[in-house]
Amino acid sequence: MRREDRRMPEEEAWQMLKEARVCRLAFIAGGKPCVVPLSHVVMGRKLYFHSAPAGEKVEAIGEGAEVCAEVDEILGRMLDCEGYRSVIVRGRCAPVRDARLHGAILGEIMSKYNPDYKASAKSLAEVVTYEVDIREITGKAKR
């Protein structure tokens, strides 16, 4: 990191990643960089998200791909660059195959984004979940 004076403590970075409402996942699809917004949760030291069972992201990730994810927050007025916080993680992403973990992930996502929603067997079967095994996390803040 170029500006070491803005490095965020690691535990603060994990907390920000966990609390963020939108996470952006970056990957390579067809030889080109892509980024998509996600509804996500952090459980332990892993990032989880759900997806439709087909599409560009699913094809690119396959059974395991290196990915990067980012969350950010603007503090104050953007034009004055009064402040910001951002976290970037890197790791390997793969589909979750364990049915119990799949259900737990969706339950956590629904609790975070729509606490009144109760997942049905049908809804569990209509989506896939992914796990990012985070190998690196960095946070940066200007306050």
C-alpha cells in the first residue's frame, strides 16, 4: 500500500467487509475483467454470496477461480474528498456443495438483507452459493 498512514487495522477491515451492504466481485470472464455487485455475508474468515445457477459470473468462476472483492464508503462530501474507507480482499472462489452450509449461507444473507423472508426448499434449489477463501485483506481509510 502506497499510503501506509492510511492503512486500516485488519480487524476494522473485517468488520467493514461484514457490515457493508454492497460488495463488488471482480473476476476474469472470457479474457476480460468483470465486476458485479453482490449481496454477501462474512462467516468466519470467508466471504459468501448467492447467484443464479447460470450466467457469466458462474461460467467464469467454474469450480474455482481467483477473485477480488471490494467494499467502500464515502465519508462526508465526495467533491471535497473529506474521507473514505475501503476494503479489498483476494482469494479463491468456488461453489458451495454442502447442502447444510448452502442453507446457512442463504439464511444469513436473508437475515442481513430481508429479515422477514423465510427461505423455502424451492428457493434454496433456485440459487447457488459461493465461498471466497480470503487469502488477503487490506483496508484503507482517510478520516
